[in-house]
Amino acid sequence: MKIAKFLPWVGAVSCGLALQVSANTIYLVRHAEKQDGSKDPALSECGQARAAALAQYFSDIPLQAVFATPYQRTQQTAAAVANSKQLPVVSYDPGKPAKLQRQLAAYTQPVLIVGHSNTVPELVTLLSGIEMAPLTEQQYGLLYQVQLGEQASVTLRQQPFACGK
């Protein structure tokens, strides 16, 4: 199944697929807004505020682990949630998505993965078997929820956050 243009559509799609991941729910999000276009920028003020809003979103959602790539922007986005859950941020290599998938097999409760515009849709596809459209450099507010089981599903949510509001 291919979702060519899902924005601004926000909903759920399903695809039957046997998965090798034990966590029942995996949340994936792109890092929040970054300061600049350098190789490893930190979050901007707006990005820090978005990361805090993400932590607030997860305040009542139990998480067993929080993963992020080793870049400042993903680590800072993940840290906002991880700190509120008293969890460490587990680093993963964005160039090795199959290795991350194998790591996820150790978890039985929901996990959060913070990645990049070019890696998050790829991970959603790998985990669910449902092909996702790429993100643009301007898209920061999508939260993917991959529900695993006999019939995998992906739910997309737009984070209710606007910088400066």
C-alpha cells in the first residue's frame, strides 16, 4: 500500500503484515526546528518549545524507551520526553534502520523514536509495511504512531503547536 500524498490528510491506514518487533506501539517523530542548516545544529528557540510540547503530549503515555540519532537536534528533541519519563536517550545509527528494528524486539511497551525528515518515513515503512510519503524540510509537526499486531496500522497526528503562539 502506498500513501503518495497524505498531507494535510491525517488518519489511519492498515496493512496486514507479520512483524518481528515486540513493542506494541512505536511512536516516531522528526526532530524539532533546528537553528540553521549546518551539519549538526542545535534546536532553535521554536524547536525547544516544540520539544517541550512533545514532552507534554507524552506526559500520560507510558514509554519504555526513547531512541534518537546521535545529532544534537534529535538528542535535544528526545531529551525533553526522556527527561520527563526518567529514561535515557538511546542512540541509534540512522543509516542502519534494520539494526534499530532488531533492537526494538527487546521492548514490550511503547517506545519513541526521534529521527529526521528523510529517515522517519523510511522507518515507518520498515516497521509497518505501509509506504509513507517523504517529509519536506518544513514539516516538523507530524507524529506517527505505528500499532503492531496481526494487522499493522499507522496513525498520523499533527502536533497542535505553532511557534510563538
